[in-house]
Amino acid sequence: MRLRRRQFLKVAGGAVLASARTPFASAQEVYPSRPVHIVVGYAAGGLSDILARLIGEKLSEHLGQSFVIDNRPGAASNVGADITIHSPADGYTLFLAGISNAINVSLYPDLDFNFARDMAPVGIFSRSPLVMEVSPSFPAKTVPEFIAYAKANPGVINMGSAGTGGATHVAGELFQMMTGTKLVHVPYRGSPPSLSDLLGGRIQVMFDNIAPSISLIRDGKLRPLAVSSKTDALPNIPPMSDFVPGYEAYVWNGLTAPRGTPPEIIRKLNTALNTIVADPSFKAHLADLGNLAVSDTPEGFGTLIKADTEKWAKVVAFAGIKPE
């Protein structure tokens, strides 16, 4: 699948964020002096959209301007990323970045942009681990038992995911790469249908986001074997690293801007983000979504993006993942 810039622009339509195209006027302009657009690479109603609207509302409160959510779904958020990267670097077009953007660099080799190079990191504000889960009838009750069963039955266990190349897929491929097991990947369009098949026994394991699964886990309908990194949402479930040393995977979200955005604007946005993240009410709101409120400098967030880009490139190559 070749996803070049002209295709993105065709999908996105003719007018791209017209209200955000006025250049940054001068160093004396008080930023923001007009509405800021946050481009979201997914449709309205999903978790990415919910997080964008939550952070946009808080930024509006702190900076005194509207932060408008602009949903531009397509190609695993590449459409929205392309629009943002090719927008003016004036601070009035931001992008809700996530782990998929680090994965996409190697999943879509024909992109005419490099996310880590062409986006300026603003700051991270949310992260969430995944949970390895099976149905209560599955014979393995622990990760070591699961590994032993999988090695004794290679290519028999079906591993569901919320979509090819997404976090719930690559987390499972990382597990296979590090344990020498062989599972059969079964992609779905989102978590709900995959969870339905997990409950029905048509697939046997998932590395799912916590939010869609947590009520099923608490009701005893799913058995969690491990979390991909420590989380207060499932405090009694061991991290995968206890059984597979060095294993770690989590979903993250933050804001980026086009490369060349003035440093003073980046710093102002980062300061606002970090203030929001420190608010107990914001932390509680994220916790309700199965996420942890986190903060970092723009440089630290940039280091995470680059590290995850390299990490998931190895997994994509190992598994031979191709976009749908």
C-alpha cells in the first residue's frame, strides 16, 4: 500500500485547516491569539478523540483560547499526521500523537514524511499499559504456563487484536519474539468484536488495552495473566517483565507540532500540559479511562518517540507485518 502525499491531500480534501494558515505574526504576538486546532487521526467517539477533547478543554482553560478538535481519520492516523506536518509551523495546528505513529514509520515505508524527524514534540500527557488476557477456561493460569502450552502447541493458539499493526497487535508480536512462541494473529476492527470472540472461545488470547477489558476482568469473565507495564488499574496483576525480562509495551498519547514551530510556543504549551497533568482531577479522569497521567519535557517526549520508532521497527520486521 503506497501512501504518498498526493493521496493524503486527496483524502483530506481541498481546504486544510484554513483558519490555521495565517503565519505566526511576530515574536510580540501573545500566543495563542486565536483558536488552535488539534488534529486527531481517528474518527470521533474513540479513545483518541476522547483524550483529545479532554486535553483540548483543559488547554482552553489554561491558555484562554479555544482548542478545536479536527478529526481527520485514515491510514492508521497517517492522514492526520500528513496534514499537520504540512501545515504552517506557527503553533495553531497541533497533532494528537500516539504509539501508532511510531509504528507507522516502518509499517508504511512509502510515506513522504518521517514522523520523528518532521514533528516537533510538545509533550506527553497519557500512557496506558496493555493486559495479556485469556478466557477462564484456557488451560494456562500464568504466563510461564502459557509459554509452555504455546511451545507445545505451536500455531494453534489464536491471538486477537484490535487491528493489524496497532498496539494490541505489535505487543503480542513482541511477546512471541521474546519468548520463541508462535501464535496465529487474528485482526479485528477494534476491541469490542475481538473481546466478543475471546469470550466465545474463537480466539484464545489478547494483549488488549485495559479500558475495554477491565470490567470483564473484574467480573471474572476474563483471566489476566500479566500487564505490559505496572499500572494502578490492575495492581494485583504482575508485570510481564517478571516472566519475560525486558518486556515492556504501553500506549501513549501526547501533542506534537510541525517541525520549525517556534521554541517559545512549544515551551508554553509544554508548561500548560505539565500543569494540567499535575491536577488531581485530570489524573482521576484519565484513571477512569484506564490511563495514567504523565508528563515530560519536549526533549524527553522526543526521545520516547525515537526509541519507540526503533523498537517497533524491529518487531514489524520480525513479524513481517503489512498494513491492511
